Amino acid sequence: MPFWIVFLVFFSDLWYTGSTSPNIVLLFADDLGFGDLGCYGHPTSITPNLDIMAANGLRFTDFYCASPVCSPSRAALLTGRYQTRSGVYPGVFYPGSKGGLPLNETTIAEVLKPLGYATAMVGKWHLGIGANGSFLPVYQGFDHYLGVPYSHDQGPCQNLTCFPPDTKCYGMCDQGAVLLPLFFNNTIIQQPVSFPDLVPHYNKFTTEFITESARKKQPFFLYYASHVCIMSFLCKYVSICGPFVSCCRVRVNCLIVVNTKFKLDVLQSKF
């Protein structure tokens, strides 16, 4: 199971919406350790965009994720309650799981919506699907959702090509499980998901959500749960040790740079 860390809560009045309410972007990074970023002292990982965000904001040095695995950590993050209270503990939801984050739990999005916020989630949900998608984000306070419902290694991967041109999938795979779907709100729009196209889809969705919120002069809450590990040759920034040194760490750091680049672009535009 991957380890998780809350990477950043970013409040900005630079995305002007005509409201005194701050806009909120919450990033949750998959497989990212405390010391994996340049702004936290890593000697070889090059993460310039995140370093800029850290230099221009607050950089926390003492923070603990509620759980080292996916579903419990998400439950705690979104509800502000220990995962044992919601029952999302100790393991994770699987493609065949019937449960999910209980609908009587109150998420950050459900707190902000009555205050006039537009809310959206992009990335890996991993808090259950339920009958007819009843546990998906659109039923947990989010106006919009684009992403996958569980980990990309929880579907069959034998003889599949995960990354171009011919990189095979590795690791523990649930043979016979359904192929990983991509959801838009509560509708499957692609199955199996195309991994190389995920980040561009996510970035387009997120940019359009922020732009539309600004056009409406509406404060927004964006929850971006990054989960994709992409090959180093697709990235602009890699470790100075080379593209395949400490490969997983390089790929994750590189992905986060790719994922956050659009935020910096939007920040620099004139809303």
C-alpha cells in the first residue's frame, strides 16, 4: 500500500472572485514522503514549482497523516475525525467493497457548500463507490468529480501496457477484478483508464473549474488527490542523479510538478 502525506493547503486571494471568502486548493499526494521535495531539503529531487509555492507561503515542519494507507487517511482528511470514528479502518476499499465513507459523515466540501463555495474533486477518491455510485464525491459535498474510485494497482494488470511505448505493469494485481474506470461525476467515461492521458485530463478539468468559478465570482474549494506515477521521460524535471535513479521517488516528484504547474499558470493570470 502506498504511503500518503498531506502536501499542501493553499489559500489564495490571487484568484479574485469578488468575495471575501478565500479560495482553497487542497493537494493530497500519493507516495510522497516528507523529505522528497527540494523545499524540505532533499539533495537531488528537483521540484521548482512546489519550492516556489513553499517559499511564498507557509512551510509546515511538523504534521502527521492520520494513517499510512489510502482510504483511512482520506476519511480523516476530509472529515477532520479519526478514521476509526467513521469505520474506514484499518484497511482500504477494494473494487468489490460494498461500503464507503458513511453519508452521515460531514466532509470539508459539505461545510463549504452552504457558505456559497463551488466544490470539485479531481484524482483518486478511494472512499467507496456503493450501489449506483452512492458513496462517490458528488454525494459527499462535491459539485463535480473527475477521477478514479480506487488505486490504479487494484485492477488486473497482467499483459497490460501501463506506459508508452511498451512498459508493462508490475506489482501485486487482483486478477479477475474489474478494469479501473474513470468517473466524471457519477458516470464512467472511460474503462480501462488511459494512464498517460490522466494528468492532461485532470489539469484541463481543474483549470476549467477555477476559471468558471472566477467568471462567476464564486469562491471555490478544489481537492486534488494526486495518485499517478508517470515515467521520468515524460517530465520536464527529473533528479540530477539521472532519469532512472531512485525511480519511484523521481517519478512521484516529477508528477507533482506536472500536476501543479497549471496552478502556477492560473495564479499568474489576471482574475
